[in-house]
Amino acid sequence: MPNYVENRPWGSFEILSDRVNFKVKILTVLPHKRLSLQSHKRRAENWVVAAGEALVTVDDELLILSAGQHVAIPRQTKHRLENRGETDLIVIETQTGDYFGEDDITRYADDFQRR
């Protein structure tokens, strides 16, 4: 059975595993797109760049990560993932916490006017 894939205006995500205490996704961010500046109340995230170069915002810090590099994002921390490159950015996201629903997102800024 294929994994669950959901398209977004910035690209897509594929759910590889969804368990009681963790969730694993592949995020594909299209060239020159970015996710909303957001935080989560009930989960932390760890991003590992598999391909491309990511501009990552973690609170007030900006990081540039390339393949093999990673960043940990604690609960309730503002964060954003951006692809400034010309090819797809591929990131493996591991979520830990007690709830992983897409409604656990507080958006502070969004290029696509989502709330």
C-alpha cells in the first residue's frame, strides 16, 4: 500500500510512519517556496536535509543546512523551512510528542494566506 501523500502550495508531504509517540514525513519543498512561520503546542520536530539546501528559521536564528545536516525544533518554537534553490528540497521530518494532527499549527506569517 502506498504511503499517504498530501499536496500543499509549497510542495507536498508523504507520511512514512504514524505511531502513538512519533510521526515521520518526507517534505518536498518546491524551488523558491517556503512553509509558513509556525509553531506547535504538542509536538517537537527534527528536520534532516536529504537533498538540496534549506534556509531554516528557528525563533530569531537563521540557519543554512545542506544534505546530511539537521536541526531540532522544540515545542512552541517559531520555525520555518524555505527552499531558495532551483531544485526540490527534500527533508525528513520526525515529530515527537503526544499529538500530531495538522490542526496543531499556529501560523504567524504565510505566503498563501492560510490561517
